[in-house]
Amino acid sequence: MSSCCNGGAGWPEPVVRVQAVSDTCGATIPERYVKPPSERPSLLAPAAEPVNNIPVVDLSLPDADGTARAVAEASREWGFFQVLNHGVRPELLRRARSAWRGFFKQPADVRERYANTPATYEGYGSRLGTAKGGPLDWGDYYFLHLLPPALKSHDKWPSLPPTLRETTEEYAEEVVQLCRRVMKVLSRGLGLDDGRLQAAFGGEGGEGACLRVNFYPRCPQPELTLGVASHSDPGGMTMLLVDDHVRGLQVRRAGQWITVDPVPGAFIVNIGDQIQVLSNAEYKSVEHRVTVSAVEERLSMAFFYNPRGDLPVAPMVELVAPPASPALYPAMTYDEYRANIRQRGLSGKPTQL
């Protein structure tokens, strides 16, 4: 039993590990992972598959205003962009990927020491949403709280591989600095002072941050399932590090699913629901999903940068001018918003957005 699931502590039913399902299911995946026909990916031949490099922004260019315009345009039109020359060391990106691959290669009993519960989601998990009998995605994950410091507990971080904790700490420090840098660019793109958007998050040191490392095992029927179902990110901004050689992220644009072609060494940045609210829909959080592969496993690291949990989030007053531009959203704390998302799981974009 330990090789395939845990007892489901806090969950409505036992939690099955997708790694174990992948190893034992043969040529047919269990029915719980099969998506309705309207949600299944269309896995076309490589020559016919719609692949697109979402906008790419070089953060090292000296034209700060030009960079802000490029980021703002991408955030309005796509909700996604890639950043190059971002300041996070390439060797640290390699070490972080390697360390977390090492965790998912640990024996099942080692991984199960860190099994998570719905109380905080922190730890080793295989499902989102707490509804009994709810849909399942083809992926396992590890979720960690990083900011505020009071929520960070190294006891909940894996001790194997031995380098994982130190590497994750270094990685988090550098990615937080990158997030703060991009927040300034996003703020300038709205015509506001560089620090305005950061202040709405609670200021530097007041924001929230967490990491979800996703592991997508090989799947014998990738045309029937998804690694992560369609959703928009509920937080503020996501800094995503993906496999350079295994594509899987798809972004919804004009009713079509576009497979993103990652630029080696880049981060993929996407706007979350909270920045859509703060920008009064100037910037868009966009639906996206993850496909899986029959021949290759895939790992990604999603760094979520969020407003302080108890801070009311509403359109910034500088962007509201009734009657032409009324506030489109009521104030709500991120803690309240996240609780609603966790109850229903990831399922499209919330209707109120």
C-alpha cells in the first residue's frame, strides 16, 4: 500500500500517487484520470501542433521604459511572457531541477514521510480540491511555504537528497528578488510609481511566496488526461521554471490552446488573478493547462508570488475613474480567495474574473 497511496489523512479518500499508477497501469489509465471529451488535449503531430513563443523580454536591456512597455503589452495581450537575463544564476537553475528530480526518485516510503493534508497543502501531494470523487490530474507535486518567514518550516522540507534544502533556500532568495524586480516593471507599465504594485502586495517583506514542484510521470494515454487541468493562477504572479527539452505548458489564446516553446534558461512569467484585480483588468490572468507525455517524464517548478494573505485586494484607486472606468472587483483578501479555490480545485477561470 505504501508504494501507491497514503491513508488520505484529511482528504476525503485515500490519495493515490501518480508515479505508482504510471508504473502499474499498463496501457490503460484509470477512469478517474480520464477527462471529459471537451477537456482532452488534442495531441497533434509536431509539424501541425500550434507552437508559439509567447513574448520574450530581455531584462538586461538599458531601455527601462521600453522593457516596461514590452512587459505591459504581453501582460495585457497574453497574460504570459518569458524573461531572459533575469539574474538567477544558471548553475542554480540546474541544481534546483536536479535536487527536486532526486526527491521524486526517492523510494516511496521516503516520499510518504512528507505526505500533505488539505490544512496547508504543504508537503508531498497528488491532488487539489477536497471534493470526494473529484477529478484527478496526472501529476504529483511538492508544495512549500516560503514567505512570510513565520510560515516557513524546514522540518517540512525533504531531507533527501542532502543538497535539496540548501539549494531550495538559495533558489527562493534569488527568485524573490526577480519577482520584486518584475513587479517594478509591471507597475511602471501601468503608469504608476515603480513601487506601487509591490505596496499593494504588502511591501517588500510583507508579501507571500510559495513553491510547487510538479512531477508528471509518463502516461500511456496522454490524449485522455492532463497533468494540470485548465485554470488561471489564483495568486499574484507565477515564476515558472520548466524543462528545457520537454514541452507541456499550453496557454489559451483566442479560443485556441497554444503549446509554449520554452526558451532555454528563461523563466515563464504569468499574471495571476490578484494582479488582474489590482490592475482593474488592465493585466489579464489567462487560462493554461499542462499536457503529459507517453515517453518522457517532466518536472517544473512554479514559484507563486502573492499579496499578504490578510490584506484586502481591490483595484488600485489610481486605475479607477467612474463612470468610464469603475472598479470591476470588490475587495477580498487573498486568504479568502485561496480558500474558495482550494475547496473547488482547479477548474477553468473563476467566473467573477
